[in-house]
Amino acid sequence: QENMLSINDLVLPIFLTYEEKSSLIEKMPNIRRYNINDAVEIANFASELGIKAIALFSQVPQDRKDDSGSESFNENNLICKTVRRIKDNVKNIGVICDVALDPYTLSGHDGIIYNNEIDNDKTIKILCKQALVNAQAGCDIIAPSDMMDGRIKKIREYLDKNKFQNTLIMSYAAKYASAYYGPFRNAISASAKLGVDKKRSYQMDYNNFNEALKEVSMDIKEGADIILIKP
């Protein structure tokens, strides 16, 4: 067989909440946001089933959001606490952490806004800090989903500088500005204040194929270990 699909290829997304109780996600039928205790149980169940990795995504309360997404690099944020708990209590499971600012910014954008534009370079500095606290918590794979240019190289260098050479990077290398992400943004409370053009200034035009290949090539050269295509 040239192509196979098994449980070894699956990643289980787990949505987290700062609230005390887990709750259903309105726009994702039968999917829940979990508190830390429940998330650990789900991760353990996934491990027992043979799933090799989970990916964590956090819903962030409004009072923890700001213009710079500072909660993203708080070493005691919900993601970091959950990573530590899972690593202490669950065997044989890899942990993937999403690296992007949209759950943490007041704007709901993946980047820092400066002079009414997304500032690519200022954003990357924050993403590096976010990646590091996740790695320090025990994350196995950093997954930048922000689509800022050059962030893979900078994150790789920053992790290596801080002695996390073995932490992998899974790049959202080709992420299109499509309507598919609506329910997901709702799940992490990141969509409230997006403008009419939403994320088209940094995510890709879904009519473009050659641009995707260019973005993938750039991220591989910058040091990505895994490439993700998101329609």
C-alpha cells in the first residue's frame, strides 16, 4: 500500500476553558471546552486508545486579553498549566501547542496591530516568547498558525538559544483566508472584533496554488519539521 491511514496518524484537538466547569461549544455540536482536570482525563483516554498526540487550544476570558496578547507568554497561563499536568499524569502522548495571538488579543487577530496594520516583526517577537513558555512547560511540538512571514526561522533560533533544540516545529505553512474557521474562532473566542477583511492581509488567497508552494518552501528552509496545509 502506498497510502495508509491509521490511529497512529491522528491528532486529537482539545479545547480548554478558564472556567471551573467544562461546557459545550455552541457552534461545534457535541464538542466541549474542558477544564484542566477533564483535559487530563481526555488526554489519558486518547493515549489508551493509541492516539499519539493531542493539540491544545485555549478560550481566553476577555479580561485576560490585551493589545499585545501578553497572556500568551504568561508561563502560568492555561495552556502551560495544562501541558504540565498532562506531562505529569499521562504516558505516551505528545503535546502540540498552537502558537498564535488571536485568542489573546482584543482585536481577535493573530498579530499586533500598529498604525492600523498587522506589524509582522513586532508579532514575531511575541510569538517567540509564547513558543518558549510552551516548550518550558513540556510541549513536544510548537505549531505556529499565525502566518507571519519569517516566524519559523526566528522561533527555531529562539528555542535553540534557550536549549530547546529537540522541540519540533509544525508550521501552518499554507493557511487560507477562508470561512471554514468560523466555528473554530468561536470555540476560542477569537472572532468578536475582526473587521470586514478579517485575516486576508496575512493569510493566503484561497485561489492561489503557487503561493502555497512558495510559503511551504520558505518554512522548510527556515527549519520547520512538519508542514500543515489548512484549507
